[in-house]
Amino acid sequence: MPETDLMLGFPAAAGTQVTLANWRTAPYNRWAFHHVREIVASADIPNDPDAVLPLPSTPTDLDRLTVDGAPFATFLNTTETDGLVVLHRGDLVFETYANGMDAFTPHILMSVSKSILGLIAGILIEDGTLDPSAPVTSYIPEVMDTAYRGATVRHLLDMRAGVEFDENYLATSGAIIAYRKAQNWNPLEPGDAPTDLRSFYASMTAEDGPHNGRFHYVSPNTDLLGWVIERASGQRYADLVSERLWRPMGAERSAYITVDRLGAPRCAGGVCATVRDLARVGHLLLKDGSRDGHRIIPATWIEDLIAGGDPDAWNTGDFVDLFRGVPMRYRSQWYVKDGTAPLLFGFGVHGQHLFVDRTNHIVVAKVSSQAAPIDEAHAALTLKAVEVIRAALTRP
């Protein structure tokens, strides 16, 4: 069912309605992923309309490229791309949209939201608001009796907290379903008591090895970091992102983030933004975290994103098979593909990506409505496409 057949009529026919129960499943996600605030409660992340960073247009014919032996357009269709923006040296060289999207439509970023939090954390660590070595319980004593006892802010940032949680996106019961209900992404079932993100942590009492061990991907870690950041700064997370990142970097449109029934932000996956503004985040990393001489993100934090992270923790961790054979690390909510020109990137389920090649000044922002939450073939194909784009833009 194409996006244009969903949510038509007043009311829409039963089989075409997008609801809290189906919004992340195909085909309903083709409409839902760029209408999220009509389904889930949200908090605004305002931009500054008077300080928008221009993206000069210098079109490059990427449509002529081939990816894995097929036309570039086939790659876009195969990976169910809703929007793709490519920047080179700050210029907008390629842009395309599908499924009812355009340049001004916010799209959910899923776990690329984590990477945005990683930047906010770096800003707050630099100014002394947040201590990466501090125990999480020094900020959130409410989790003292959970598996997070003894974990530090750095353990959460690097996904190396020894807490048990099965991040199985296809599960129909268990902790991940309780988590989704708590964050207001799944409807309550008959007999369910209303819950919320912050109270959910009381259930996370089981351990999964020591803290500072293997890379263990746990989305609640990032939502807990959001709580830590709010406590440390004394500000709502959405306001903080607006004040410290979105407005100063020159976003063209306001973003927003989903919240639970009590207003707690879904930092792990709920940010919704235009693809151009996602690309502007990448551009800021190319510029060492500064705009017009004004420091936004510490340059040392960006350098640590690329140079930090433990390869052994990665190689014994959860995602080594997802990026099979690729030399990888994970640092402060960002992935790094090692090489002569390291590739820094954020990755989210259903095909959300932000790639940053600081060596060659290239940014690729991609949002999608892939049917499967995790599709290894699509992830591999997207990495191949990025390499093709990098080669095309750096060819003498």
C-alpha cells in the first residue's frame, strides 16, 4: 500500500488508518514516520529563523552512479528511502524525497537521536555541567536498587553498562514491550496500569556482566542519560537541545521529540527533524563544532568520537554480526568505521542514517521507512552506497 493511500477520508477507511498500534509496521510507517507528532505526544525543539545556516546548491548527478551493480535509483528504492541529502564542503550537492516527504518535512530519526544526545553530552561535559566519570546514581538516586548501580555516565555513553535487556525489535512480549508502553510508543492493553519512562527503570534489576565490559546495545541507557542530563542541567531536554545545538547551528526548521505521558523525552529514538537539518548536524562536525567562530560542540569531543572507543568491546559485542567484517568502534552514541578516512555515523532502525566523512568534507543524511527494524542486507547496501558517493565526490 503506497503512502498516498493511507489516512485518506474523514475518517480514513479502517484498513488505511495509522494508529499507535501499527505506526511502526509496514506499510503504515510510510505515512507515520513523517507524521509522528500526530500519533505520539511530543515536545518542540525550536530553531532560530533569523540564523539559518545556508546550504548553497551545487547539484551533482549522483543518479548516474551504480551501487552493487544497480542504478542509484534502485538503491534508493530497495532501501525504501524517504529522503536523502548529500553535502560536500558545505554545499548541497544532491537531494531527493519520496513517500510524501519534502525538504521541510520532519522525519523520525530513531536511534540517530542517540547520536544527537552524544553531542549534547559533550557540550555539557566541556562546560562542567556533566561529569562522565560520575556514577549514574549521583544524578539519579532512584536507580540505586537496579542493575545500574555502579555504572558511570561514560558506561551509558559507550553502551557498556552491565544491565540485562534484550533489544529484540520483533518481540511481542517481555521487557521491550513494557519499555515501549512506558515511552508512549505502544498502546496499553486491557488491564495495563499507566506507566512512564522514569518508573520503568525500577524493573531493570538483572545484570548482564560487569560494567565497562562488552558493547551491549540497550536503548534505555540513552533515555536514562536524558534523565541525567535534565537533572544535571536543570532544563528540559528539548529546551536544552534547542538552546545549545539546534538554534546556534542554524537549523532551518524546528525539530521535535516524542515524550511519555509525564513529559519524559524519548532521547533514544524520538527526535524528528528534516533531512536537511540532520545534514546540518553532520556539517557542524565537519567544522570542528564551530559556526562563524562560535564554539558549539567541543573540537576535542569530536576528535574523541573518532579516536575513542574500544575495538575489543565492539568485537565481543551485540552488533559485530550486523556490520560483519567492518572494522568498527562505538563511542559516545556514535559509530566509527575505521580506515584512512574514518566514517563517523549514527544509525537507527528502519533505515535512518547520518554519515560524516571529515577527511573529505562529505555528509550523507538518509531517512527511510524500511519494513524490517534491522535489515542486514539494507545496512550493507547503504554502506556501499556511501562509499560510492565518497568516491564520486573525491575523484580527481
